Amino acid sequence: MRKLLEADSLTDINLIAHYLQGNGITVEIQNTQQSAVLNISPFSGLVRPELWVHPDQFSAAAKLVARYQHEQASGTDEKEWLCRGCREGNPDNFGSCWSCGQARK
Ligand SMILES: [Zn+2]
């Protein structure tokens, strides 16, 4: 596996991971278990979560991330819906909340 990126929050990593998985990329998130064991909030910034992908899929994944970030920045894909369970924002194409799994309604 090869490290693709790291982010300040697990939220960012999860959204990108979900996006990549939806496009056929196998992803692995690291530095999340560590924080759980130490009982440190993943949002504390002490441990930066990392997204790893298979080397064969690295360039495809990098392109998808670039497209994803472009969509975020340009606001063309702004049909976000808010989870009623945990109040997290979810991309329009998610049928259930990435964070808590509650179905979209
Ligand atoms: Zn939720």
C-alpha cells in the first residue's frame, strides 16, 4: 500500500475514502485505531489520519482526489444533505450517512 494523502480530520478522510471506493479504488485508512486505543479524539489533531491505496491504483486515485477537491471547491456538486442522526453533511450520491449509517430520508 502507498500513502495517498493525510488530512486534519477523519471527516475529510472518510469522505474522500468513500468517494474513491465508489469509483472502484481499494482504500485503507490509517492512524484511526491508534487514536481509539489512546482514547484521543480523532478530531484533536494530534494524530493525522492517512489514506493509503494500492500502488497500482495510486495514479487513478490521485486523479479522483483532484476531481473530488475541484468539485468541492467549485461548488458544482453542492447537493449535500444533512444527516438527521448525527448532523454530518453527506454528498448527494450517498444513500446512507457515511458517519453513522443512518439511511437518507
Ligand atoms: Zn449520520
